[in-house]
Amino acid sequence: TNSIEDLKYTDCMMVIGANPTEGHPVTGAKIKQQAMKGKTLIVIDPRRTELARYAQHHLQLRPGTNMAVLDMMLYYIIKEGLE
């Protein structure tokens, strides 16, 4: 979790297992604004949420597979020395 202020200083945002436009409308609106300004948005969620419409990448995983994707990402980061 990051602060809303951090959204100004990033080039890429990833939302996984959450629906900020519904659960946290202010945060969701800020994420949408940054995506509309051209910042990359990745949404990992089996549902086609409102926020997913603004995402450059929407990974519609099967429910319960979030951890497998995160494990794969961590494996790649370590394997490639990107940590």
C-alpha cells in the first residue's frame, strides 16, 4: 500500500486483489487520473472492474491464483538480479 501522494512520482501502478474505485473512491479516482495522464496501470483481478477499463494490462486470473502470480514475479526479479 502506498499513499495517494506517491502516485505523482511513479510511472507504473499495479492493483491486485482490490477494487479501489468501489472500496476507496478517492484513491480509485486518483489512480484513474494518473492512468488517464499516461501512466501505466496493471490490474490483476478476475473481475472486470471499473479500474480495469483504464488499465494498459488487465490480467484476469482465476480466483485464488494471485499468490502464484506474485511468486512468479518474485522468482523473476531475483533470477534477473533486479531486487
